[in-house]
Amino acid sequence: MAKVWFVRPHNRLIALGGRLVYEGSLDSFLWPLDIGLHRFYTEGGLFPDTEPLPQEFAREDLVLVEVTPADVSPGTNYRVGFYSSPYSPKAALARLGPREGRNE
């Protein structure tokens, strides 16, 4: 299952709220978050934040989609790692809808 994270880059990638925001099939995130092959961001990991998800996001906050080995099927050109969305966390929430029932 692909994972959507809200991240703040501060000398390392900090996962806001300390956990993923959405989880689902990679296909469910490609179009709404504009995740193309050219948006590969990093293979590196994220560092969890100990604070809750902020009510207001900073301008530099990112939306990253984590592609896991289970998401990489034969014939796909996506690879394991993180892809960046051009949308802000606020816009991603609006595009993906309510988080209830989408993860965990």
C-alpha cells in the first residue's frame, strides 16, 4: 500500500504528526496528487515528529507519496521511494477528501 506523508524539510525530512496521512493503492494517489515518474524525490527515510499534525502548514511543507515494494508490479516504471506532489498539504487534503477510513 502506498502512503501519503506531510513533510517539513529541516536538515532532514520530518514527518508531520509523526505518522502517515493516507494509505491506499498507488493508483488512488497518482492522478489526484499529480505523481509522475519525473517527481521521484528520494529513497531516504523520514524522521517522525512528536507533535500532532499542525492546523496550519508552513509554505515549505511537502506532500510525499511513499511507494513500497508491494506497489511496484511488473510493467510499472515506479520505483520504491518517495515521490513529491506539486500540491500543498492543504490542497492534498481537499483533493483526497476525509481521512477517516482511509488509513489504519
